[in-house]
Amino acid sequence: MFVLLSSCEIQENFEYDYAEDNSKLNMSTWAYIQQHDSLSLLKEAIEQTDLAALYERTEKATYIAPTNQAFRAYLKENDYDAISSIPLPVLKDVLQYHIVQAVVNFNDPALAPKNKPIAYKTENGQVMYLSHTGTYVGLINEGTSRQWEIRTSNLVPDNGVIHVVDHVVFYAK
């Protein structure tokens, strides 16, 4: 004889109770970067360009944070020996492209439709397209000649959103 016991939970209302956002960091983007060894080359680049104020400001933005792996590949591809070898105007432009002047969190219902790249202005005045796949993997510049996947998305510092990438990204038509 086989007996199956189950229970049902009765929902009192039809409103969804959201869980607390576990990606909330309770610190600035700059503090987050300083605390992660995997972002030490980004930290070095920010210090070299004197752009820390952009990463600790209270105005909210979206920060694309390239990992050490990303910077090592960038250095090799561009024949630089170290972060300090990159000309300052070039490094500033690269860092400013990685800051979107809007908060782009892939949990936002406006971004729900997959593969719908939305153009956002970056800190250097260029455009970055952000979108996601059907499995909510974030994409940078989908629909251009070169796109990148976001490795870790939707980290929420006090001043916006951080998306970690394993590439230094750029706009490619």
C-alpha cells in the first residue's frame, strides 16, 4: 500500500511578496572595487586617471567593471606592458565608456523582453547597448559587430548598479 501526504498553502491575497534584494552591497561602487582582488587592475586604472570621484559619487549610474582578466587581455591586444603604459587620454576614455548614465538592472520589468538592446549614453558621450538573453545573461552591444556577455550582473551599490565583465568593452558598429 502506498500513501502520499501533501499539503496546500492558502494564499490570503494575490500580491507577490518580493524577497529582500540580496545583491544590495551597502557601499559605493568605488568601495566595492577596492575590496575585490579580481578588480585590482580596474582600481589601478581609476587611481591613475584620478576618476575615483565618478565611482563614489551619489548620482546613480551603471558601472561595467572589467576584471583583471579583462585588463590583461586588453594590455596584450594593444601591446601595453602595464596599466601605466596606456596613454592617459585613452585610459580615461575607456573607463568613462564603462559608466552608463542610467541605472540598468536586468530585474527591471522595462528590460523584460529578451534580445531587445536599449541604447544608453555613457560617461564619455558614446552609446552602449544593454540587453539580455532568454536566460537573463546580460549582453553589452548586442546587435553591433562585437558583443560581450556580462559575467556577474545586478550588484547594487549605493550609487547604482555594477555588472562585472571579463572584457574591456567598446562600441563597434
